Amino acid sequence: MNSKKLAAIGLSILLLVTVFVFGADIKSSLLGENPNKIDKAFQKYWYDGNAELASYKLTQSRYGEMHEGHAVLIFVTEDFSKSKQVKLDDPQKAGKDALPILKCNFTKKFNTGIYPYSLMASIYTPVDLSGTLKTTASVQEWCGQSFTQLNATKNKTFSIHQFSYFESEGDQVTELPLALLEDEIWNIIRLDPKALPIGKVEVIPGSFSSRLRHKPLQVEQATISVKDLEDRMEAEVVWEDRSLVIKFDKAFPHKILGWEETYSEFGGKKMTTKAELIKDMRLPYWKLHNNEHLIYRDSLGIM
């Protein structure tokens, strides 16, 4: 065997060993240089310097009644610190600590009688779908406010910090084993709906639902299914006491068309919150902060 063949074999063995030992770091590094590099459609859509903003007509159940409002889903890619679990100020300096993620900012606003509700959740999911690293959620209304944060740990758990004006709900630091987060389903649909687990699945319910129902976060058994309908796809998650249906486009980039959430409200009355898409736009919204840019809110139908 000549020296060139021996050298080639040696290099192949070295690469195999390197991938076996350092596979995760190599994967992250490659993704950091060129996220989803084999999917040009993904790159063209998600790495064009814009975010996707989508507004929804919201009919929210609360206190045994339905309340009109609006919701907004914002999806954007950014560089995330694996160690600090925050958005990086300087990704170039971060090296292997940089991880490309898809962030979802989810807001709801509605009024209940005299006083308003304002809800916001942020979900940070690696574009390689290796597991959501962090979620945060806050609920503000005239009685008070609450905040929840989940961080994935090296011990294969979620570290949970909860703060609330309710005595029984705050302030707490707890842990749960890693499981599918209801909150991350929105990101999985956008990244690759085929990656959704189907059948009986352990799921940690969403931060909004848990707070509004005053239920502690815990791992619960749920059934997940995906329906292929004529004009859309639907992902359904069914628990013993609640269900969530997310409607989305069949074709990439799988835009969220709306959703329905059903559970028993105060007094045991079963009610369904609904959201229907009004408008979606791609914009660098972080630059549109002057009075002249208010016109974009009008375009989204959320003035």
C-alpha cells in the first residue's frame, strides 16, 4: 500500500475518533459558521437580517367569560451563549460558546373588565433542535405580576425560578427532569414539524397556562398528534384536563395560522381560547422604535 493511501486511511481514522470524542463541539462549531448550511431555503428566510412578526385576533377565556384582545408571535434567529444562556453581545469573540438559536417572543394583551392583562414568553431553541435551553414568562395585571424562568442544566434537569405576588406561588426555586416543553412546540413547528414527538409524551405545560390556572409546573403525560388537512397542518397536544391545537402552513417556513386552547375555567366551565392570524411581516423591528414607525403597528392591526 503506497504512502498516499496510508495517509488517507490515517486521516479518516483521526476524523472518526475526533467526531466520536468531540462530536457535539464540532456540530456546534459548524452550525455557528453556517447554520442549517445544507438547507438554502432555511438560510434565505431566517438569516436575511429580519424577524418575522405575526399578529393575531385573540379571544381569551378568563373568569368564565371571553375577552377580545390581540397576540403577537415574533420569531428571529440570534447567537446565544451556551454557558450563560443569554444573547451574545459579540458572537465572534464567543467562539465555541456561541450557539445559533431560534427565539420566539410570544405576547398576549386583553382586558378583563376594568383592568388589563399583559403576558409575554420568550423561548430559546437551538436551530439543530438539540433541546430548548431557556424559557421566560411574565404575567402583569392590576392585581400584581409574576415571572417564571426555566434553564436547562448539565444535570439533565430544568432549573426553575418562580416569583409571584401570590403567597402560594412565589418565590420558589425548584427543579424538574428534562422533558418536552409545551412552550418549545412553537419553535419546533417552525424549525421542523417532523421533529415533533408523536404519541404518549411527557410534557411540561406552558408557562402562560400554568400561571393563569395557578397550577405548579410539573411533568405531565400528554398525547401529541399531527393532522394533515387540505389547507393546513394541525399539531394537537391533549392532557387529561386541557388541549392545545396549533394550526400552521404545510410548506416551509410553516407559519403559525392560529391556535385553540381548551380547559375548564373558574367554576368548572369548559372554554376555548382562540387566535386567528391577522397579518405577518418580516422586519428588523429592533430598529423601528421612532414615532414614524407606528405605522407598522397599524399594518399589523394592533394599534
